[in-house]
Amino acid sequence: MLSVFLTTRGILVRHSDLDAVRALPLFCSMSQDNFNKLATAAVLQEFPQHMELITEGTLPHFLHIVIQGSVEMFCTHDGHETTIDILRPMTTFVLAAVIRDDIYLSSARTLTLTQTISIPALSVRDAFNNDFSFARAIATELAERYSGTVRSLKNEKLRTCAKRLANWILHADAVQGNQRVIVLAFGKRTLAASLGMTPENLSRSLARLSKYGVRISGRDIVIEDSFALERFAKPSTLIDG
Amino acid sequence: MLSVFLTTRGILVRHSDLDAVRALPLFCSMSQDNFNKLATAAVLQEFPQHMELITEGTLPHFLHIVIQGSVEMFCTHDGHETTIDILRPMTTFVLAAVIRDDIYLSSARTLTLTQTISIPALSVRDAFNNDFSFARAIATELAERYSGTVRSLKNEKLRTCAKRLANWILHADAVQGNQRVIVLAFGKRTLAASLGMTPENLSRSLARLSKYGVRISGRDIVIEDSFALERFAKPSTLIDG
DNA sequence: CGCGAGATTGATGGTAATCAACGAACGTGG
DNA sequence: CCACGTTCGTTGATTACCATCAATCTCGCG
């Protein structure tokens, strides 16, 4: 599927995008020479909504960077599906699989119209083996990712649905500037998946949070009493970062 | 607590242990010079059973390697505790925290009498910044760890207690050489924790697995019908590795 | 205006945690 | 070697949490 898009939609990367990629922690410290090698091999791709980009169990041919839109990492097993992460610009994905040169452990699909930059895995591994700064940046990035996954694991194992939701609301509010109004960037269906619950349960959990000053106003979530919500949520830097 | 042991129990590392460490993927490719620097700063420590080695939320001063015994990584939050991983020789731990130079996300305690080698975090980061091969080895190790954590997350979110147990039995049997008899290396209490369930539930889950040819014989778990067990467990290389 | 996807609400069942009690195994000291 | 006590494991009863199924509701869009 990817190769189709490579030939039909793959285009040269815009300079503005390239600058943004260059500024990422993963790429900012490597030599200009080595970055140029990656850049010339990179392609910009645009995907429609709800398109599967990669499939778990297959081998990685590219390192991807989300430039625009959003990408959902998910896994399926025995008739069940679960969301691992939702990625927004500017983040890389499948770096671990590229470095290990081993199969993907999760699939990826677009949630919206999405643009990515894809760098051939061979080029990435080549740079990894020849650019000291890049190797260090990759290690640092993977350490961050590892921490993030451990946090997710703790979030799953130590909190109930309602608490995960409460903490997600607090975190989303902080990211959006403590306006006490959260505007959803995607549907509640997707939010439910990313919080590890069913849409039905998200509805019920939101209803339960009204006891702690959470009101739903159309597409918005309003925090009326952040102290009450925090007392219930019990946010922790050791889980929420 | 650690510093007490450093002064009272910390001793020079034996050459045989050092050779074993040198042979690990993480250390085998670095220069002899840089390895020697780490080795001279390293200390061998012995800890009694059930001793907390590190506490979540504190900063890492050492990279640790389990030489003998076993170490449980666990997390606590809001009155609950969960086990993240159980480490046996020869594995390193808290590498991500050392590289990030940020707080531990989980605590560690010994399950048995345990020996570790501890390398000062400063020395590790120094080598990370000066030894290209070591930087690459760290990236590779972190990629492995990342994958392991994603697998754990999938195991938690996509399987019930009984299925996790069934797959654990199959995996443990494979590790011990397909004898169809698993001898527990630790108590069922700890096994329950590492499978993310209560001891009560482990008992009940084991009982339920008798339908699939799993028998308990004293301290051993016997697989009488591995086909039936596999049909129930549905093992997957995308989760179990 | 009416359709259809997404969201909510209700009813029900399954899974696992919790609480409580009992039984088995082990180590210790007599 | 036995008696005892402590810990660990099992079993039972109950409750909390969440998934599932089904029905209704809402809203955007043709």
C-alpha cells in the first residue's frame, strides 16, 4: 500500500518542512552532510483520512514523521483492538522498529488528512552507524519513548477509566493553556480508544465527572472546579509526566 | 539507603563478573579504554532479600546490572501497587533514567539474595558522549526495552488474566526447554504480581486452566495437553516475542 | 425534511478486586 | 522430633468495574 503512494503521491519535500524536521531534537545535532543525505532520500506523502499506513507484523522500510494531521497507533489481537498512542506533528514513529530492523509491533492509521515525511530505513540506519550525534539523539529519543510507554502502562494498570479520563482532561487543559475549556481535536470515539475504554464508558465516565465540576457543552469539555477534579484525579508526575 | 551499602558492602568487582558484563551486548562493542573507565568506577554490591534498591521519583546515581538473584521493578500510586518487570541475570536496569538524567518511574526491590554491579551514572553518560559504539549499543538496548514495554502494554490491554497466565506458562515452558513441567523460580504471590493479578485470582485462573490440561503438582506446573493450552492461550509473536 | 453516523442511555453479564475464612507448608524453638 | 506460629496459598462470598448488546437520541449533511 505504501509503495503505491510512493509512486503516485510521493513528492519532494518542501524546504519549510525540511527545516522543521531539522529542528527536531532527533535531527538537530547531526552533521549537515548526513542530514542532507537523509533529506534527499526523504519523500513527503499525503494520506486521506482513515488510511492504514503500516501493519503490525511487517518489516519497516521507512522512518515516518507526522507533519500535519494525526496518526493513531493501534494493535489488534484475537478480535480485539486497542490504541497505543495518538501522534500529532512533529513526531517520529516506528523509530524502534527501524533501529532494531525487526517487525512493527503496532499498526498505524490516519485519523485525519495527514502529511508525513518518510525516510528510508536503510538511510536512517546508515546515518545511525556513521553519525555519532545522531546515534546519541536516537538513544535519547528512545529513552523518552520508553518512559512514555512505562507511563502508559502505569496509567492502565493503576487507574480506573474515570481516573484516566479525569487526568486526561487536566493534562489536555494544561496543554491548551489552562483555559478550563477543552476543545476536542478528534471524535469521542477516538478519545475513548486512546483512553482504553469503550465509547459507552466514556459517556458514562464523563457523566460521573459532573460530580467534580466537569460540564459538557456541545463539543467542549468545561472544567468548573479544577480543585475538585484534581482531588479526584490524583495526578502524578510519575504517570502524567 | 544505597550509599550505606556502598560504604559498608560495596567491594571491588571480581574479574569473572567483569568479563560477563563485558560480554553483554550493551558493553561488548565499546573500546577497551572506555570500558576500563567504567569498570574501575563500578562496585559489586550484595543485597538481602526484599530490600528496596531504588525508589520511584528519585534521581539515578547508578546504572545497575543484576549479576545474581532477581529484582522486581514495581510502581505504587494511590494505595495500589503493580509490578512492571522481573529481572534476572544478566540484565541492566534504569538505563533510560540514566540517559535522560531524570527521575525513576519505578522502584526496584530484591526478590532474593541479589548481587548487582553498579556503575556511576556520570561515568555512563560520559562514555555515552565519548564512545560511538557504546552510544549505538545504548540505542539498540533502549529500542529492545521499548519493544518489551509495548508488548507488556498489549498483553495487559488485549488479554484477560487467564490468557496472560496461559501464555506465561507456555513461554516459561519454552524457556525451560519444553519439558512440559515448569518449576517456579519464585512464589505464586510474585508470579501473580508480575502477571498483573491478585494471588486469589492466580489460584482461580490456574484452576480454570485444568480444562486445558494444566495440572498443579506441588510446586510444579505440568502441561498435559499443550495443544489445548495453545488453542486457549492464542500466543502471538506480536505480544510474546 | 429525512437519512446516517456518532453519541448517549439503559439493561445485562463477565471479569477481576476485595474481604473473609480456612487449610497447607515451613521454620523456629522447645 | 514434635508443637507451635507465621506465612503462603486456596476457597468462598460479595462488590466494583467495565464490556457488550440494544434502543434511543442528536446533529450534520444531502
